[in-house]
Amino acid sequence: MATLKEGQSLQLNPVITPFVAKDKSVVWSSSDSTVVNVNQSAKITAIKVGDATISGVTATNLIVKCIIKVIK
């Protein structure tokens, strides 16, 4: 879990292994984009107080998730 203040941003830096993987793309999404937004460059922005789960799905369907708590 990570905690951010409203308006604060966080850049995720995923490491895809194996390093020889041909497709290292990740599709990012937020469970509630009114609370936390994530763009396809993995930049998270806290919008308003609440909780949301950020998910990343790789080309081989591996999934990573992180809960973001937004405070005032």
C-alpha cells in the first residue's frame, strides 16, 4: 500500500523479467479513476480522498496490483 496526498503524483518503474522478454508492455488501470488516476506511462496521480487499486497487466497476462490511499 502507498499513501499519497491529494494532487501528489508517483511514477511507477516496473521491471519486466526475463530481461530478454520481447514484449515488455504493461496496460495500467485504476479501480476508481475519480480517486486515483494512472496513465499508460505508469504515472499515478491522487485526485481526491479515498482508496483505489492500481493494476498492471503484462502482454503475458501477469498482473500486479497496488492499493493507493489518498489523504488530504
